[in-house]
Amino acid sequence: MAALVALAVLVSLGRAAPANAQDAEVVDVPPVVITGFGILGGFPSGEFGDNVKNPGIGISGYVGYMIPRTPAVIGLDLGYLIYGHERRTEQFSLTIPDVLVGVVTENNIFSMNAFLRLQTNPAPLRFYVEGVVGFHYLFTSTTIEDLPRFSGEDIASSTNLDDFAFTKGVGGGVLIEVWNGAEDRTPQNRSLRSVSLELRMRYHDGSEADYLKRGDIVRRAGTAELNITKSTTDLITAHFGVAIDF
């Protein structure tokens, strides 16, 4: 009788094991949205690089939709670069020489790009390649600031010159996963899936545009002369930041 009872218990445990294993299995709910932000570096190339010798620095961010059951991601990104900066102290006016203000002139690029990315499957290390199309808005602005520098407010500002350049290009990057929360996700609870460090390089083939370089505003006898440069606006960008999958 004892042997029969033991055999029955073993049979019942054997039948229950697959169900328990199935219950314990974690369903990997793939991410749908990826977003990222970070530091952006810009390196003028071609004719643009011949005219602008110094690199630019700024910020960038993007959001993308990960097409289900494919390696494709489509999205939109924004970037802002400063590639020239001048600061000087001036009298507020000829009639108010005893008040000093700060005058800041910056050469800037605002970019907007649509991208199509092909990337490897989710893993601690993911690589991707992408194509991009968009525009660069190049503008130079001058701002009068109240002094002292760190507590002052803007008094007035003006855009000295601006122009648009249409761009297209290619890029590639790598995502290095530093945190994974896939075990907490369900089809009903699409919480944060992973956080990764991201490094990306892109080449932008830019059309011709008018722009100013650092020192291209010449001030003489109360007037400002602009030494405008016109050329193609090719640009290499490097992005380093954080990417988040949802």
C-alpha cells in the first residue's frame, strides 16, 4: 500500500511539473517605443569644413517607433549646435557710457531629421545602421545681457542672418544595455523595458546655404558689416547619451 501511495504521488507531481514550468515562464514583451537624449558634437566637412575650422557642441534627442516583428525603427530627432561664440563687454549706449552690458554673438545650427534605422535584436549589445533626411537651420544671433553674467537677464536680441539647408545622410551606432526590466513587463503592463548607453555617428550631406562664422560681423563707426559665406553645409555629428525602451 505504501508503494502504491508513493507511486501515485510521483505521477501527480510529474503531471503538475509542466504546468508549473509554464506558469513560471516569463513572456518577453518586445518594446514599441525607443527614445534618447544626450550630448551632440558637430564637425564641419567639405566646403563647410574649409570655412568653419572649429567643431560645435550642443544637445540632441529623438523618439522612434519600433515596428513589430521587424528590425526597423522609424522616428524623428532634433538637435541644437553652437559652432561659434563671442562675448564682449560694451557701454550700454553713447549717451549712457557709465552702464556696461554683455554682448554675446553665437553661430548656431538647429536640425530636424526623420530616420529609418535597422538594428539587431534586443541584447546587451545592439548595433544599428540608419538613413536620415531633414534640414539644418543655420542662424547667427546677438544678445545684450545685463551684468553680472550669471545673474543677469537678456535685455534685447536680434538674428543677424539665417538660412535653411536640406540634408540627407547615413549613420550607425551601438546601444550598450545597462539595465533590463523585461521580467516585470506583461502585455497589460508595458513598463520601462531597458536603459542603454548610446554612441552614434552620422554624415549629413547638406545643400548650399548662407551663414556667418565667428568674427564675421565687423563693427565700424556704429554700423555692422556681415561677411557672409555661401557653400554646401556637410556635417559629421557624434551623439553620446542614454536610450530608453518602452
